[in-house]
Amino acid sequence: MDLLSKLIRHHTSGRAFRQLAFYTGPTVGGLLNATFGNATELIISMYALNRGMIRVVQQSLLGSILSNMLLVLGSAFFAGGIAHSHKEQVFNKGTAVMNSGLLLMAVMGLLLPAVLHFTHTEMHFGTSELALSRFSSCVMLVAYGAYIFFQLTSERSLYVPIAEEDSQNDGDSDDEEGPEISKWESVTWLFVLTVLITVLSEYLVNAIEGASVAMSIPVAFISVIMLPIVGNAAEHAGAVMFAVKDKLDISLGVAIGSSTQIAMFGIPFSVVVGWITGQPMNLDFQLFETATLFMSVLVVAFMLQEGTSNYFKGLMLLLCYLIVAASFFVHIDPETIRDEAEKP
């Protein structure tokens, strides 16, 4: 009963993420935060992939990347900049640049199959693109595994957060917040949320097409914009809270780390699962979606290159997300047109 009462009192997963970070440190805390936060997208993707809804899988994962890079990171920068308007917030530049590089690698993995399909230069039409996607997915999974190993072991000293260095130099502050629940209670709470998401994901996937017809909204807009906003709510709240607490390295671990994890693990993992289950899941996200991702990654990379943050950078990222959302609202998926044309 004591554990249950504490779980009820600390009723948001964002708070559970914050509590867990006290025990794991910013680097591991951000990684665990991103992993638990991305459980929503991965579970939804597995349900949709099992039903053969490949475009829903592609668009929901793409939307998660865009939401984390632009909406979540933009909100964190904006809220942190407003709360600390008297100074410019700083974060570890090395981690940010490394994640930007991985995101660009993911863009390469998605861009080449899309261009191959668009230019009709496949050696074997319909099979070369799928084979390239599966090979590239395996390479991306290896790269992400190497990155996790590199970050947590061999070069760990290079990724000490700026805030952690300052606290070691300045000493403990009198008003420094401490952990309120134990490590295992935080993990238990996050596990309970993940189980609830698993139960609800099947109903969510089944309702996508019906909601699109009922509300006269394109399926692409629901998959790329609406689903990720709901799925990333916990990450969104956690990243903003950490930014307000001037722990921007954890906010970046949540937002950019989550985007990197989806791009370099979530998408390739879905391709491999589709390979095993006989679903033709590939990395051809269509030219419009791939171009949107490419431009978004470039914008975020330029924002992170200085290692500093302020509310204006956050505002720019939020406005970029509005442009992306408006673009998908008026975008018609070519696959949808093809499916409708094939109907008797």
C-alpha cells in the first residue's frame, strides 16, 4: 500500500523520469527516459506492422522523430530560456554533435531508397529497394549499438554534462532537489505505464482510419502529427521540467536522444521485424516525408552547434514544427491514392 500511495502521489511519468535520473545520472537517465518514452511508438508500430499497415508504421515513427526534434526540444529551449532569461543556458556540445551526426546517418539511410524508387534506377524493380532497406537497417542497428557502448563506456568522460561539472565546482546548493521515491519505485511506475500503453495501442491503431474519415483529416496528418504529440506527452513534460531546472543536458537526452533512438533503432528494428514476419517494410518513406526529415535535421543541427540555448532558438523550432504540421495537413499520401485507384 505504501508503494501504491506513492505511485498515486507521483502520478505523472515525467516526474518518475526525474526521480530515476537522480540515481542513474543525466546520461543514463536521458537514455532510459527516451527508451520508456519511445515504448509507445514501438508498440503501436508492432501492432500496425502485424496488420500490414506499413505506411502507418513509417509515418508514426517519422512523426515521433519530428515531434521530439522540433516540438519537444523547442518547448524545452523556450521554457528554459524564459525561466533563465538572465543568462544563456549551456549544454554538452559533444553529445549534441554526435546525435546530430547519427540523425544525418539515418537521413542517408532513408534518402537513398526513396531516391532509388523515385528515379526508377533499381536493378530489380520492387526487390532492390527492399534489399537495400534491410541491409541499411542492419548497418544502422550496429551503428546505434556502437554509439551506446561508446557513450557509456570508452569515452564516458567526454560526455559529462555541463550542469554536473558546475555543481561539482560550486558545491551542493541549498535548494537542490533530491529524490523523493526509490529507484525501483520509479522503474515500477514506468513499467506500469508501458503496460497500459500496450493494452491501449491496439485500440488506437484500429481507430486511425475511422477517425480520418469521421474528421475528414488525412491519415498522414493523424499518424505524423497527432499520434506523436499524444505519445510524446510524458517526454514533452519531462524535457520542459528539466530545462526549467537548468538541467538542459537531460532535456537534450530526452528530445534528441529519443529522436536518435527512433531513427537509428526504432525504424531499422521495424524493418527487421517486417523481414522476419514477411511484411515488406522498407526505408522508402516517400520523397515528401524524407525531405521534411532532412530539412528538420539540418535546422536542429545548426541550432545545436554552438552548445548554447535561449528562448528564441526554442521559438524558431516551434514555428518550424507549425510549418511541418501545416504541410502534412494538406499532404495527400501517394500510397493512399494508389490504394483508392485499385479499389473496384
